[in-house]
Amino acid sequence: MARKKAPPGALLKRPLKRPYIAEWRAARNLSQETLAGRVEELLGTSFTATTLSRIENAKSPYSQRQLEALAEALRCAPADLIMRDPTKTDAPWSIWEKLEPAQRDQALSYLRFLSEQAADKKDDAAA
């Protein structure tokens, strides 16, 4: 059976996912006005506290340039603003950042081992 195609613009109509910008801003102890000012300076174009609020609350989309400027101003990676809540100290990425390089290698080895075990169990169940 042929796969149905989504109507044009369907992906654009789904609700925006709320990023973790407000959490990162709070973790850095910055007001919306202060962060907006820093981002405006980095972008070289208008970026207001109202714009920031709308992005933080998923009422307006952000551009790649805005996301990168926000990340630079908040001293984190752009991906952090989308997928990592800095208030969750027991989350995998928060734990990962605390590890030394040798410990990260050990953690990766153990995760690979667990992944292989899970794949083996899946194969056994399918057989």
C-alpha cells in the first residue's frame, strides 16, 4: 500500500516544541532584558525581550542564527537549548559533563555493551 503524503504545510501547522531557553537563562541568573540585549548585540539586529519571551514560550519560532546567538550568550551548545534542561542534574547529559575523559570512555564502553545485550535479546525474541 502506498504511503500517504502529508498535505503541503502540514508540518508547519503542528505546535512548536518549547525549548529550554528560559531554564538556561534562569540557570545563568539573567533577566529576559539582559539576555535579549546580549543576543541583539551578537546578531547585530533587533532582538527584544518580547521576542525572547515568545520564543521561550513556543509562541514564535526561532531561527538558526537566533539559536546560535542565544547559546553563545548562555555559554552552552545550541543543542542544549533544544534538548537539555539544566535543572535536571540527574539527567544523562548532566552526569556526562561531570565525567573525566577516561571515565567517559568507560561509560561509552558500558553503554555499547548494554546496547549489544539489548540487540541480542531482541534477536532472540524475534527468532
